[in-house]
Amino acid sequence: MERDEDPDWTSSVGRRLLDWYGREKRDLPWRADRDPYRILVSEMMLVQTTVAAVVPHFKRFLRLFPDFAALAAAEEEQVVKAWEGLGYYRRARQLHAAARMVVELHGGRMPDDPALARALPGVGRYLAGAILSQAFDRPEPILEANSQRVLARLLAWDGELSAAATQKRLWKAAERLVPATQAGDFNQGLMELGALICAPRSPRCLVCPLAALCEARRLGLQDELPRIAPRPAPLVVEEACAVVVRRGKILMIRRRSPGLWGGFWEFPTIHREGADPAGRSFGEPVDLAEGARRLTGVRIEVGDLVKTLTYGVTRHRVRFHAYRAVALSGDPRPAPGFSEARWVEPEALSELTLGSAARRLASAIQVAPADWGLSN
Ligand code: SF4
């Protein structure tokens, strides 16, 4: 018999975890009540983002869009703008689409049926389990980064973590462990234990409420499990952008919607080397001045390299080189794939919807405008 088939073992895990969670859980704003909307928003924000980074964004987002109806009534651009700083903008669009579906199909109330919940955009098995267990106390399992680490160690599961067989086994364990009542607290307890005690490195087994039940600890394997395949090296990308100045204003272009970056504003940017995750290549090598002309219709003279930023997109590591530049002639005219091109006051840059690199560059321009040929 496997450990998680033993009802004594599963009930001991449940009891100890619920006791510990009741004492030690962090006071987080989305735990204030069982509102499925707040849970959905927090879970969408927490994808690939730390709790500390999410808390202020969550509070601000809830002030702007307090419930499904308010979010559904908003324009997509407002939602993406409110998401700025969290990255993974696809999540913002999915959340917005999910709110519209909840309003249109379910009268503004989150469905408590797993199949209906999973039919919402961006809501997979994990998210449906998290919402249904926390909001409606349905005994639905969850599996995400923290809980899968805890479960793999509890069972001393030796398979590579992302392998299909491992995921199947750990989902089975989550199903067997989730209790008939207090499922939401149990699931949150698993995640909280992974976040606070059963950390990826140096798990704190001495203070773990599950230590006596943990197979990895008994075997002394807690530092080796779960097994994680080394990540492939990121693909390096080189991009260059021009901060084009004319009469104290900066030339900006806006990507056409729909599309991953649809609606976002950019400094005229070209791809130089490596893969092209943002689709910036012209299909032939062009220098920055020629690229900016093709993107905006404005002829420019490129000056010094002022700043290089680095950012990540999926498997890519992008080095983003920003040059100062001046406009020589021509009026802004967006290239195909862009909906607008115009001159923007430096102070107004922060009102635009910008990706992470463009936002960091906009801040650098506002802090030291003279570096870019703008007066203070
Ligand atoms: S005993 Fe150690 S390895 Fe096992 S669940 Fe607790 S912290 Fe993790």
C-alpha cells in the first residue's frame, strides 16, 4: 500500500497541517474572506510573482475593479494598464475575459462547478481547485510549485518533477489528501508550508509539522528531492531602441491589438541578434536609423548609447540598448502592425501602457532627461 492510500497517514497529515496553518498563516489581503473574485485575481497575479510583490498590486487593482461586474465593464486597455508591473499580460487579458464570461453566462457569480470553472479563460485544473476549495469549501485538489515540492518530499518521490508520470502521481496524492471539509484551508496550508518551511533549498524540517510523517526526511533525502532537470540556458537576444527627441517630446509607437503586446507603447526598437521573441525583425539587417524610419516614418540621427537594460521573455534573455537620437524630418506614421505613432511629453510617458523594459527606460528618462537631449 502506498503511504497516501493509508487513511491514518492522510488524516494525520490533514490534522497537523490544518493546526499549523491555523496558527502560522500569513495575513494576506485575499484571505480576508472567501470571495471567489478576490481569490481569482490573487491567483492570477501570483503566477511567477512573489507574494510581497503582488500585495500592493492586488490592493490597487481591487480599488479599481472591486468585483466581476466592475472588471467586466472595463476596457481591456484599462485592465492591462492596471496590471503594469506584474508582467505576464496575457493573464490580465484572461482575467478580464473570465470576468466577462462570469457576468454574461453566470449572472456575475463564480460557478462552483469544476467543469464550469475550468471553462473560464486562464482557469486550469490548479486554479479551479484553488477557487472552489477556498471559496466554496469543495474538496478539490491543487498542485502548484509549493505544494508539489511538499508532496514529492512527503512521499520521497524520485521522479523528475516536471515529468508527466510525476505530475500524475502528485495530483493523485493531492486528491487522496484533500479532506472532505476545510479543503480550502488544507490546500492553502500545503502551499504555505512550501513557501515558509519546506523551501526549495534547506527545508526547515526541525520546525515542520509534518516531519514525523515525511518519507524524504526519514531517508535523509530532503535536500535532494524533488529532482529537477537543469534548465536549458536562456537564448540571448540583442535589441536596440532609439529615444528620438524633437522639441522636448519623445517619439512613441503603439502596437496594434490583438496580439501579445497589442495596445502597448514602445520606443522605436529593432532586433539585432539572436532569436526574435517580440517579432521585431524586418527580414533583413537594418540599422537603427533605418529601422526607426520604417517603423515611424520619421528620419532620425542616432547618437550615443546611453543605457542597456536586460529583461526576460519566456526562454529569452534580452539585452536592450537605448540610444539617444534626434528627429531630422518626417511626421509620425505607424508601420503595419502598429496603430499609432506620436510625440509624447516625457512626463506623460508613465500614463502610457508600457512593457517592463520600456517602463524602466521611461523612468530613466524622467530621472535624467539631459542624458537624452531633453532639458531638465
Ligand atoms: S519534514 Fe522537511 S522535507 Fe518533509 S515536508 Fe517537512 S520541511 Fe519538507
